[in-house]
Amino acid sequence: MVVPQSGLPERVTIYEVGPRDGLQNEKTLVNTEVKAEFVRRLLAAGLPIVEATSFVHPRWIPQLADAADLMGLLDAAGRDCPVLVPNERGLDRALELGVKKIAIFGSATDTFAKRNLNCTLEEQFAMFEPAVKRAREAELDVRAYVSMCFGDPWEGAVPVQQVVYVGKRLLDMGANQLSLGDTIGVGTPGHVTHLIESFLEAGVDVAQLAMHFHDTYGQALSNTFAALLGGVSTFDASAGGIGGCPFAESATGNLATEDLVWMLHGLGIQTGVDLGQVVATSSWMAEHLGRPSPSALVRALTRTS
Amino acid sequence: MVVPQSGLPERVTIYEVGPRDGLQNEKTLVNTEVKAEFVRRLLAAGLPIVEATSFVHPRWIPQLADAADLMGLLDAAGRDCPVLVPNERGLDRALELGVKKIAIFGSATDTFAKRNLNCTLEEQFAMFEPAVKRAREAELDVRAYVSMCFGDPWEGAVPVQQVVYVGKRLLDMGANQLSLGDTIGVGTPGHVTHLIESFLEAGVDVAQLAMHFHDTYGQALSNTFAALLGGVSTFDASAGGIGGCPFAESATGNLATEDLVWMLHGLGIQTGVDLGQVVATSSWMAEHLGRPSPSALVRALTRTS
């Protein structure tokens, strides 16, 4: 039943991260043609943005070592998909293939910057700057992920003003959009509200903010609802909830696109997404991954079939 | 990190339904002494109300056929726990054992009334009335569950005014509290807000409302957050998320107490509950049930141990 709630956006953009953030955290290596078909099916299901892959060095993420081959298998719509680039070298590879949208992956904490980027919180800006500058000169859209915005496994709670500082630096550098990630899934709705308000107080337009929630502690959708009330209208999600939690079978990591779509459509918010097609795509991908989808909704809708 | 959100209750009462609603929907039969220990551990973890069992005929729910024996194993605090009674005969059995709080289980839809209670929507009131009247004369607290408040597997969407009608009839009969159940888990936050507002417009005090969400479609916590914003301060939950979904292994049914406590404590809302003790209790019960806890939080906190 569709029952709108006052004060929410009329339309939400779902930024699909399954092929990149999802598959890079799955143990099973997926064939390149299957990945291409995954991207095609997600686009056909009405998802407006599908992040296709990452041009990170294969040593770090062997799951996505076939990034260039994958892009070659996609048609024009597929080649318009954003890709993640870790640095200038990744940007060079992406530019050669004619990509039009890139994403960079920053950290809100010093410890995660050191562990994931091998640099300090401050040094990451110098690392990203030339890539962002060149991408913007080439008229590419640049999305900046900010990871560990709510909690960090080593540092614990992350100060909101530190997240705002990192986000502002990345916007000032030229990023068009921030994706604020609760990478370990520990955030709760009041924290979400406070973080969004803090960005607005710092002069950031809410249209530049996307939220990236993980369901590791079951909190992703309540946090999404808080962010909707705060005016955010772009949300990251992963078809079938794949990725994000490589440690435990069937445990949840990334917010599942289907669970998000169910809530949004129930609220009367338009997404352009065909829920049945996403469920079918996730069920198909679950077979390739050899494990059931972690999405509550996919399980509910497919358990009798 | 604790970050309050304005406009929410300072304190929430968690009504623990694991021993009754949880175990009655688990395939595994649990030993009576283990059930008694489950109730004791939940009370020791600070849960203020633990529904202990159901005095329904063993033919319908063999899992709880030992209701009287279970009550005999509990100490004074355990014997203060509410129990479900389906009718006058169940009330008789409960009164003999000295229980002080009962719950009845009504339906918001005609089809579910026929399937679960073997009577029409209207006939259920005549069935419950003598039991509720006698219970109130004996100074017992009476909670009335209203099931299928959001959707029904046979009827689809359930009109909000029909739910208000059923709830009002049960309150007028003498029930102290309504537990409004999303039995199949399909509701979304705008629907929750609208249902609560409709009860208030009908003259019901929000303090008489409890919400009972299922996580089958992943929506339970966002619906909880909407209900908190609507002023509700009593929520049903099941330790470890047991029960509520007997069809698929590891799929989610009842909202897990732990996932609820994490959100409430993150919002700075007091519950009196020791989260670690509930997680430990759910892990212990999961061994007896022979399946992993469906709670996201229990999995996240126990996967490395």
C-alpha cells in the first residue's frame, strides 16, 4: 500500500553499486560476460546509475581485474556508467576507454586512510587532487566517496566535524557529489540527521549529498528514512545486498536495492525502478555467486518459487 | 555514538516476545527447562516485559504445549510475565496458575480471523469479550494483539479505518494496550505514521499503542523510527529475531530485540536493557534451535568469536 509521508523528496535517485562495491567484496570470482550482463540487467530494470567497476590495481582487488574488458563488452549506455578510479593511473586507464563519470574513494579517518590508501588523512587530498582536476577539465562527473563517516573499526566514533572537513575538501577540489558512507554499519538515525545538518550549516547543498548505508547492524533503512527527512535524495544500494560483508555467509553488508525500493515505493517516492526485475536479477546473480541473496525482500519474494 | 534526535520519547518499553511468538514459530521443539532459562536470562538482561508462553490448545501450537509446566519452573518474577490466552478456556488455565497479565490475539482482517480464529471479524469480539471481562474483573492487565494491520496475504492492503475499528472495539471491551502488528512485514513508514495518527484522531491515547513489526521485507526498523516520531513508546521484539518466519532458513521474521536496542541506544533512548546480555542469550538459544540467529546485529557481534 502506498502511503506518502509529508516532508520527503518526491523522487529519489538510486545509485547502484552492486557490480563494483558488491562484487569486489564477494569471494567468488565472476566471469566478465556475467558481469556485463549484470550491468545490462540493472540498467534495464530502470536503475538510473550503475557503477560498473573499478580501475584499481588487480593486486588489491583481483575480483575487478577485468575492468577494461568489462567496459569493452558494454554498449553505449553501459559505457556511460561511472567507474571508480583510485588515482591518476586509474584515471588514465578510464579516460582511454572514454568513460564520462568517475568516483574516488576517500576516508574520513586517518587510520582507514593509512590502511586503505597508504597515506594520512591529509595526504589523501594531494593524491586525489591531480586526478580530480584532470577529470573535471575533461568534463567528467566526479563523485567522492567518504568512507567511515559514522564509526571506524580502529578509531571508534568519528567526529561529525571531521567528516564535514573531509567532505568539504573533496567538494572544493572539484567533486560534484559526496557519498557519505557508514562503512561498518554502526550509525543510527539521530547521527544521520546531525551529519546532514552539519553539512548544510557548512554551506553544502543537500543535492550534493548521497548516503551510502550498510545493513551490518540492521540499521540501513531507518538511517535512510532519517536522511530522507533531512532532504537527501540520492542513495547508494547494492542489488540483492551483495558485497560489503565478506566475513559471514548470508550476513548483510550493503543495503539491498530491493529493500530500499520497497520502502521508497511504499512512501510514494518515484525511483523509475522495476522492483520485480531487480529481484530477478539478484536471484540470477545469487546463483553465479553460489550463495543466497542477503536481501530480506529477495528472500521473502522468492522463497516459494 | 549516541546522537539523540528531537521529538522522540526519552524512554521506550521493549515488550519481548521471543519465548512465545518466537518459539511458537520455530520448527525445533525446545525443552521446557531451556525455555524457563530463556525467560530468566531475558529478564536478567533488563527486558521489562517478557511474554512467557501461550495457553492455546496443544493441537494448534505443539511448540508451547508445556505452558503450565513452564510457568511452574519460573520464580515470582517469571510468573509475573504475561501469557497469551486464546479464549475463556485458556484464561481458566492461566488464572489457576496465578498469572497477572494476559494477551489476546485478534485480527484486523476477516480472512485471517477465519483462518486463525475460525470466526468472522465481528464474531471475534464475542469470543474475546467474556475472557477480557473476567480478566479485568480479576484485575489482570489485558493486551490485545491486532494482527495483519498493514497487509494480509489474502486480502492485500488493509484499510486503516478497519484497523482503527478493530482496535477501538478491543479497547472498549477493556484491553489496556493494543499491539498493532505488521504480521507479514510489508508496511512502510508513511503507512505507520498514518495508522498512528488515525488512532489518535479516534481518541486513543498514544500510550495505549504498541507496535509489532516484522522484518520480512527489511522494513521493521524504519517503521519503528516512524512510530517513534509518532510518539509510540512500546515496541515488540524477539531476542535474536527468532520466529515469525518458519519458511526459510536464516530469513528474518520478528524484529530482533538486539537490532531495536542498537537503534534506540544510538538515539539516546533509555531501555534498561543490557545489549551484550541479550546477544549472549540469543547466541545460546540459537544453539538450541540449531540455526544461526537471523539478527543482523547478533551476527555482526558474534562472527569473530
